[in-house]
Amino acid sequence: MEQHIGIIGGGILGIAIARAITLQTGYRVSVLEKESLLASHQTGRNSGVVHAGLYYQPGSLKAQLCARGKALTREYCQEHALPYRALGKLVVALGDDQLGRLADMEQRAIANQVPGLARLSRDELVQIEPHVSGVAALHSPQTAAVDYGAITRSMATEIEAAGGQILLNSKVTAVKVSDQICLVSTKESTYRFDQLIVCAGLQSDVIARMVGADPSPKILPFRGEYWVLSKSSASMVNGMIYPVPDPRFPFLGVHFTRGVDDKVHVGPNAVPALAREGYDWKTFSFKDTMESLRWPGASSLVKKYWKMGATEIGASLVKPLYLKQSKAYLPELASTDLVAKGQAGVRAQAWSKDGSLLDDFAVDQVGPVTLLRNAPSPAATSAMAIADYVLEHYPVGRAR
């Protein structure tokens, strides 16, 4: 009897896994997506960067799957005539006090075999980004920009052409699991699957509870906000300009990214979202907010990051504070150069009961259900490699 595999989530991860199953196994696949369009959340609301693997702990899943995913993404874009711009990235040390962290990052990048990596002096970095302030930088020439939404939609057409289903407007309301089947209910229908793979992003812990999985990790939503540079000031940025990460904090900080459309975005910041899909300060969910505040790790997280959080919230609400952060890298920027707010995104960050934020990708298994529990950046870059990883380590169609 033909296997029927269900996928919950129509972002790039869910679609990449559905495509891999369709092409590699021939099993019947159905993707359930609650929105009217694919890639409506994290996939369609990010900076579109194809990461080269500079940041990640050597040997981690992020390091391994980012490298492979970058190559697969480039090949896919070339084969399907989708935009892929290798614009390059500078990670800039603003002062001598950041040189030690830059050196540590260089060693990680070397261990991860980041292609073309180079350490640049002040004189060398301004040859690439003439308007940047900094004393040294790492240059990753193969960091690129793509349209992840377009990649997702292209893969979806392959799934449908091979006989798979993409079911939009299909919000999952219940999941019943036995050793042999998964019954997945939406408002309109109930579907019977032999196996189920959950790629639900911001809703991943909600679905995990339906399945009966451990409630930890929980998803803590962080909103990333962007400003768009004016056309005239965009010429100050040739590719991508990033800060040196501070290991004390879980996010990178404001940076500059040129996209496939040639627009330059400044951001994202990282502020707590007041709803799982809270793309602005006006969107508030009492339920989502109280669940976060009542989580066992809430007090330790606040204690650890309150100062950073206050700085990020201030810059979110007060434009001159956001500008101040940006001017550290581009001193010539003026307030008038930040012409409009860009489309914000919300990062689905997994959060443990002790208050720690999960760093690496995380996958769980509950009977016939495979759950992607943590898949933040570089998950979009890594999507096709994650799909292969899931099929290798949690194979579909196996005897149970």
C-alpha cells in the first residue's frame, strides 16, 4: 500500500522536505499550510542572505548543513533561472577591542571551510566598502542574496507536478497519533497519514503539544525590524556589512544587506514580539504573551538580557537611536537616508525551561511524527540540506 506522508508547514523547510520525499521516494505527499500563500512568515520575511557558514560552531548541524545547503541553493537557482547574487559580506571590527572576537570568528570560519575567506586591514576593507568605518574585517566573497519565497514557490510546483498536494488555508486544529497512523484535523477535513513531519516554525511548539511531545523547547518570538535606505544612500553599500558578533548576546545586531532587488535594508534588530506573528507593536496576543511570561525560564532570560533588550526596544521605538547604531558602521548616514520601515519578520527561537536559547538545529521524534523544534537562521540557506538530513536520519516509509 502506498505510503502517504503529511507535512505541516509551507515555509521553505516544509516544502524542501516535501520535494525531497517526492523526488527521492515517490511516496504520496500532502503539505498543510494555514495561510493562503506559501512562505508567508519566516521564509518570506527575512533578508534573503545565503550564509557561507562563518558563525557556527564547527561540527554543529548548523555548520554542516549550512555549507551543504549553500551549494544546493546555488545549484537550484542556476537550474531554475532564479536570482542568485554573490555580493559578498564584510564582518567589520569597529575598534581594537573587537579584534579578539574577529580572530575567534576567523578560526571558526576556517574550521568550517568557508570559501574565499580573507582577513582585511583597514586599507583593504575600504577597497570593498569605501564608506565603512572599521579597523579590520573578514571578507566572505561567496555570501549571496536570493529570494527564498521564489525558491519555495518553485519547489512547490515540482511537488505538484509529481503528484503531491499543497493544501493552503489548512490550519491544523488537532493531531491524533498512534503507532501506525496520524490523523491530522483542520477546520474543513481530517487527513490520514502514515507518517507526519512538522515544520511549523512559529507554531512548532503548539503542534508538538498536540502530538504529545515534550513541551520544551518553547518558541519565543523575536521580531526583527528593518529600515530601507534611499536610492541615493544605497550606493554607500556594495554588498553586505555585518558586525562582529558579541558572544554574550544571542543576536547579531544591526547590519546592512543588499537584496536581489538591489534595495538595501538596515537591520534587523531583535525585540520581543507580543504575539507569535506580531509583526509590529500594535499586534498583541494576551495568550502568547502570558505563555512566555509563565515559562519557567522567563525570569533567568530577563535577568540575563534585560539591558540588551532595553537598548533594542529603544531603537525600535525611537528612530535616532536606530540611526545611531547604524552610523557606527556608515558614519555618513543621515536620518533622511532611512526612508521607510521595511517588512518585519519574527524569528521562531526555541527556548529551554532553564531560560537558555537553543543555538543549534533540533529535531525530535514521537512515534511516526518527526518534529523540527528549532530552525532559526541559517535554516533557509540550509533548507535543502536539512531535507536530506531528515530523510537520512528519520527516514519515511520505514517499518515501525
